[in-house]
Amino acid sequence: MRRILLKHGVTLAYHDEGQGKPVLLLHGFTGTARSHMGLLIDDLRLDRRIIAPDLRGYGASRPPERDFPPDFYQRDATDMAHLIEQLEVGPVSVIGFSDGAESAILLAARYPDRVAKLVAFGVSGVISAPMAAAAQRWLPVSAWGPERAEWRAEIIADQGEERIEPLVAGWAAAAQAIRTAGGNICYQEAAQVRCPTLLINGDGELYNLPEDFARLAARIPKARAELIAQSSHVIQFDQPARLRSMIRAFLTE
């Protein structure tokens, strides 16, 4: 991975692979570029230039360790705007998953000159009441049983065992704070997105509610929304071929 010092003093590690039109990939909560977006990196680098950072405080982009102030989505969007500027690759197509999808929408809304196309999957634009409540049920991490063994193993592999508690508790606190303030992540700003946009969710999503997903799509002027059947939140693992096909078709339109 390469490393870059952004102009506001944050160091990011990022993959820079392939050649062609640039595509920026943003991973989600507790992940890294490779663990969440590896299948897309491997596919799209065949004919595009792929830029895929570990977001601030995750994976190889440490120190500092990841924290979760209530504006962490906006902070990640700003980091990505600076990364695009310093690499001199804009405008780029942006693909975001989960938390990375929310920040990708904020990036397109706040820095429209840096984003040519936008794909966001596992997204709703808000912290729903069920989502905030579910995050509180993650606590305490010390009580996790076999039902969360797979997630625990993933966090340990990507971030280290000592990071499980601060990551999970930090995100849960931020989600509650955002929900208390009205729930907005990027929904309000989404009307400022001007580029062609593809929103994708699985039909088995639990906490990105269908009504919030549809409302977000209606908020973005050039958006279309697609549901992938037989998929949960992690579409890239549940329906990888279908997701890759949809993204490739959209990028080449």
C-alpha cells in the first residue's frame, strides 16, 4: 500500500492499482479497503485505476486510532476530497459501502467537481431508530457470544483484538448521538448531488429501512435505486457477481 500525508495532517494508506479512468472505493465500519472491497478492487483494476484507502484510523491508516465524533461521516468525506485533490485524479467515480457509502454521498454533495459518478450500497442516509437500538445491543462487547464470533474474528483480523471494544462502543455512541439530533447522516445534503448515482441495497437489509432507502433515492436528482434479491447488508459477499455486473454496467453507461 502507498501512504500519503493529506494537507490537513492526516496520513492515509491506500491501494493504487490498475490503469484507466479513476475509481475511488470506500469501505465500511470495522473494515478495510481489502476486507470489504477486495472483490471489487480485483475486478475493476483490470481496466480502471483503483484508489482504495483504509479510512482514517482503520487498518494501515493508523495512527491515530479510529474514533467516532458525531461528524465522522463528514470528516471521512473531507479526507476523500483532499485525497482526490492531492493525487490529482478528479473527477473520479466513487463506490462506497455502508459507512463508506454515506460518506461517498456527502463527498459528491459537498465537492461536486470531484465526483463524476456515484455508487452507494448498504445505505439509507439516516440512522434509523432500529439501527440505533441494534447498536446499543452490541454492548458490552465482553458479553458477545457465538452469534457474533464471525464479526469478532473479522475485527481482530483487520484491526486487532484490542480495538474491538473502542470501535463498537464508539460507533454505537455516535449512532445514538446522530439519532438524538434527528438521525440525518447525508439525507439532507443528498439533494446537492449532481452526478449520475446508483443506490443498491439488499432485499434482506435489517436496519437501512426500505422507506429510508427510497426516500434517499428520491432526494438525489439523477439517482436510481436497485434492490438485489437474496442479499443482506453485505451484498459484495452475498451476491458478488450481481453487484459487480450492476456496477460495471453503470460505470460504462
